[in-house]
Amino acid sequence: MGIRKRVGKRRTTRKRGPAGAFRRVVLGVDGSAHSRRAAAFLARFGPPRGGRVTVVRVVEPVGTPQMPLVPGAVRARIAGQADAMNRNLVAGARHQVEAVAATLARAGWRAQGVVRTGLPVPQLLAVVRAERADLLALGARGAGALRHFLLGSVSEAALTRSPVDVLIVR
């Protein structure tokens, strides 16, 4: 069974409003060209009445390795640098989601940006549940012939685990 068939068979239980439009959308962005295309697609799509988008960027934190033989002062310095790097990543992500949310707001959507830290798929699905979204929109990655290469690992996992419909923009 192909990907398209599986997505087409998914049923939703929530009403979508007039003409079947999705009113609450979670848009996952990661800075890639594919996620920019997904944002542009939503901007062109025109929102339904009361339509809102939550733009989500998930930052995977930089961790420090276990270093039991390294002196404490050195470990503390490395941990401090990792914390600074994480702060910079979150600040960049915040700037990115605010820019995408502003673009969607100009297109008529009520838009907000959210930055989360952790693993992308569980964090995206947590936002989908918290926002009671009707749709999860993501950009695809890769262009190979095999299924795994057609979609990125986040897109593929979202297709199988999402409680709502998933829109993947290539």
C-alpha cells in the first residue's frame, strides 16, 4: 500500500468548518527549503474563517559527552559553551518562527510561533494535541525513488504517528 493510499484512508473525527477547510494548522519548520515551501503553500492557500496556524520549530539541544577523566573546571567550561550554543539555537529558531508567522499573518491567517526543545516528532505531536489542530503541515526532504528517501524521517514518522491529517509539501 503506497503512502498516498494510507493518507487518503485516514478519517478525521473533528469537523473542519465550511467546505471542509482546515481551521487549526500546526506547521513544522526547520529552516530547509522544503519547510519554506510548506509555509509558502499555506500562505497561498488562503485561510478559512477563523483559521489559525501555529508555526513550530523544534531545536534538538546540544549535549555534552560523559567525561569522567576530564577535570571539573574543563567539564564546566564545556557545559557552559554547550548552554550558550543552545541559547543561540533557540534564539535563531525564535526569529525564524516569528518571520514565518508574520508572513502567514499577512496572508490572513491568525499565526503564532512556538519554539520547543527536544526530539522533533514527539514535540510536534504534543503541539498538535495542545492546539487541537486539524492538520499537521511539514516539508518533505530528499528525492529518491524508495519510500524512505521520498520523505524525511520526521515527515515519515509524522505520517505514521499523527492523530490528525498530515500535509507534506515537496
